[in-house]
Amino acid sequence: MKHGNGAGRREFLTWVGGTAALTGYSLVVKADELGAPAASTPPARDLRETFDRIAPPADLYQRVQHEPNMRVVELECDFFVAGGGMAGVCAAIAAARNGARVVLAQDRSRLGGNASSEVRMHIVGADVHGGRSGWREGGILEELRLENAVRNPHGAWELWDLILYDKMVSEPHITLLLDSALYAAEVEGGQIREVLVRSDKTEHIYRIRAQYYADCTGDCRLGLEAGATIRTGHEDRQTFGEPLAPETAGPDTLGSSILFTSKDYGRPVLFTPPSWARKITKEQLQHRGTSSWEFGYWWIEWGGQRDAIHDNERIRFELLGIVMGVWDYIKNSGNHPRSENWGMDWVGMIPGKRASRRLDGPHVLTQQDLMGLNGAFEDAVAIGGWPFDDHPATGFDDPTLPPCDQIRIEDIYSIPLRALYSVNVDNLFMAGRNISMSHVAFSSLRVMGTCAAEGQAIGTAAAACLESGFLPKDLVADRGKLQAYRQRLLRDDQTIKDLVNADPLDRARSAAVSASSEIEGSRAQSVTNGLVRDMTGEWRNRWGGGMQEDGAWLELRWERPQTLSHIQLCFDSGFSRQLTLTESKAARKHQIWGPQPETVEDYRIEYRDPGTGGYTVLVEEKGNYQRLRRHRFDPVETDVLRIRVTRTHGAKEARIYEVRCYA
């Protein structure tokens, strides 16, 4: 047996002093006690019961011998997720919706990581700020983006935090531990057996046992405690034969940033910098523009030559000094007289970290993989597409260098499952900026849209492994199970390059499809071709039907009656544009905040009784704004299914990408 830097089980039991040192008895909470099985629209859950379990009455606790004020709670689950950034959130939701019992521990009070109100970095990914039109990520991230666009049209960061919180606590199979930091893991036989999580705010120590674990901390904290193989810094050119790698290896990497926001108050606003603010000159900004002030600035970057974890306080201080100095230059240098009425209204206090450690998996992604030079991955489960985006480790301290060096990647690339689990800790997954990759590949893979897609991939993989009793490596080795898992991802609207719906259980694939009309370039039958996105101006993979007075309809017809109890619809949600919460006025100008106009708003689903020939309304939906909708109902037998669209959010035609039907 081995364990990480924290205490293992034996040490922990020594701390609590065995049974003689306990007051009360051990509290074990199983995830199946926390709610009913997850559905696409989770049922209401009594959250108070959950809180009673994670913070039960004082007389039910164990006590820690050398910390008498800390109380011990034991939790059991199928899948434990460390870290509540976009990767961790999507991993937890994906696993829970696929039937796994999940505990997620986040060391802060807010979810979202660098995308939260504490840092306020907008989510980017494969679509590259809309520059690769049509490749916005699908799946859980798209659901969250659409939810935010409707419920938070004024773009308040705190409401985005709340949307993430709502999604998590509304999932019956998720137990959320906020302000709770993982600090130890016990490993036996190459697998994690349990972890310890500490919440000083609530004076709890959680001892959590799971079958599978995920490190979504960014800093590899769970991997570190579990003894997983870790890499840091940057490799030399020879290590992976990467032309973009430097000639020599070293510890340097990308720095961190602190952002700020400001607004026009309509009257003069004075600014006096603190004594420790840096004095900024025009020469220091030769590669850094300051013409827009509402959201600044990703290029205020520092710490690439320091230890991003252990030197965090120094990095915070230096970044705040630069932020204050840059704002002092804008306000008081005389070079920006239009800034007179502008005042800061928020300054981040948490460095937005770009890089620290990375975990090794069976496959290490490299420059060649991202450029498509090594062929396709049989275990591809997510996409990326951000440019190679390296930043000088010197950051703001070297004004002679541009703040970044971006090299476009021509096509989106695939991320294999083998880069998303540990090479030496058998039940440890990872997603986020700490996956298995070289530094060159990291410069593209690190962005949050890509991290979120990885999270959905590992959450679904954990659920698939649970069903089969597999370890991650077994899932990859079993070709049949691997392909079934990838099809499950596709069913959940995960974007996987070149993968087409081949689900043998989908009865829509055998139906003949017709429609009230087909606009030029579209075909009704396209809703069963297995593809769910088009590039700008294309209609190859969706049906578009002109809206008449009574709407438009799409009809599926089978030669023999089918028994159905589940229908899944995939609508158009405007993948041709960017959709991300941002303070940048220039970026928001090209986005639509509210329901996306392409999306179907009102519709109903009807089925024909094969005996009588009469039609019955099965589902009637009003006010939809999501891309993926699932409807479950008592089984019916039918040979004709009709989807009638009666209203869109603005488009002149009804648009549907896919219809799936299940028994």
C-alpha cells in the first residue's frame, strides 16, 4: 500500500484514535440515499435531506483526536470529482445523468473556476471566437450556455455562478461539497481507495470512498496525493519531436492573470494608485493595447518563471501591482483623456491560473496529434481547436516580447480517452488543463470549452465503467464497449469528430421521413443521417421547413408498428455564432442574449394509432430554448410519428437536426 503526502487510512484511524476516541458513531452516506435516478429533466429534490446527511447532528460524528473541533463524516459514492471548474462540473453532471452516484468537492464557494465571477474569464474553445464557424461545443456546455443566455441576458457573472450551482444541486445523484479541499488519498494495489476532504468553514473532514475518481483540480492535487505520474514545465524539441517545442527543456511555463472591469459613470472619476502599484510607461505597453477599458486585460500576466502553486501569494501581489499600474497609466498619464469618466468597478483577487502540473496517461497528446499528422483515434471522445497559444514565461516583465504567439490549427482535432486517465493509478480520470499532454499541445488544449468537453467525456466513461465493472483501460481495450460508450456520448450531444449515430436501439434510423415542406438545400430525411451540425450556409444535416399559418411538420413512418417510450429531438441553436459570457463589448455585439432565433420554441409530438388511424398528442411543449430535448412517456405503439412546430424564436423556418426514437 502507498499513499500521497496526506494521511492514509491507517494514519487517519490513528488520528481519530480508533473506536475508543470516537464520540457517537461512524456516519456513512450512500449516494443512492440522496435522490431518485437522474432524468434529462431532474425531478425536484429535497435538498434539506442532503444537507442533513453532509452535516448531521453533532452527536453522530466521529472526532479527530488532535483536532477536537473537527467532525468526521464518511461518504460513499460511485464517482468522486475533485475540482469544480468547468471540467469538474461537466464530469459530475454527465456521470450523474448516466446513473452514477457522484460527490464533487470544490475548494471555493463558487463553481466554474476561471469562468466564475471570481476570475471572469470567458469560455473559449474549438470555434476560436467564432473564427471557425459552426464548431461551438455541444453537450452539457451548450446546455449551460443556452441556459445562461436566457436566464442571464444582462450578463451578470454572479448569476452565471448561480446557474452552475442550480444545475449541480438539482441533479439527484450529485452531492456537492463547496469550500471543501481534497488533501489526502489512500492508494492500494494501484487504485485509489479513499480520499480525505477538509472544510474548515463547516469544521468537517469528509472521508470519501468511491469506485472511480477524477482529478479536475487543474493543479493535479488528487493525482499528487495518489502518487500519479506528473509532468511540469516544458519539454525539449527531441522529447516528442515537436517543431514548436524549444531546444531545451525547463520548468518555465505560462503565467497567471488577474482581470478587472470598469465602466463609464458619466462624471469624472479619480484614481489614486496604492503605493505598491507598478509605474507603467508607454514603452512597456508597446505590444499591449489599452484602447478598450471595460474588460482588462489577459496580457497582464506574471509568474511563468515561478512555481504557480507555492508562489501564488507572490504572483497575486505582482499581478495586482501591474493591474493598478496599468489603470493608473490609463487614468493619469494623459494619453487617454477619454477615460476621465471611467472607473474600476471590480478587480479580481484570485489569479487566473493557466498552467502548473499535468498528469500522464497512456497517451500523451502532442503537436502532431493536434495537427492530425498521427491519424484518427479509435477512442476519440472530445474535440479541441484553439490555436497553439504559447505565452512567454516572462509575461509582463519583458515588454519587448509580444504577450502571446498564436499559430492557427487548420481543423478541429480529437482528444482520446487514453489522455484522460492516469497511466499508473488505475481508477483515476482527469479532465481540464491537467490532462496528459506535452507543453506544446497544452498551449491549445488548456482553454475551458475544451476542458468542459473532456469533463463530459470522463463523467460518461465513469458511468460506463461502473455498469461493466471495468477500469478505464478495460473500456478502451473492449472494442464493443468502447464504441457503445462513444455512441452514448454522441446521444448526449457530445461533439466527436467524424462519429455518426449508429445506435442500434434508435428506431428513427429505420423510418422514412417526410415533411410539410423542405427549404432549398435541406431534406427531411437528414434528421436520421447521424450528424447534428452544419457549417455556415449549409443545410446538409438538418431539416428546414417553411413556417405556414399552422406551422410546419416532420413525419417519421415505419413499415411495421413500433413500440416507443422515449423521443429525443436535437434543434438548431445557432452554432454559427459565439455564445459565451464576457465583459468585452466587442464580443457581446455579435452574440444574441436570450433564446437563439433558430431554435424551435413551441411544438407538439403526435402519434398514429395503427388500428384506428387516429392521431393522439403525445407531447406538447411551449417555451423551449434548449438544443437537446428528451421526452419520456408510457409506451405507445405506432407506425407514424409527427412533430409539429408551431413557433420558433424568430427563424422563418422550423429547424431540426435529429430525431431519435427508443422503445
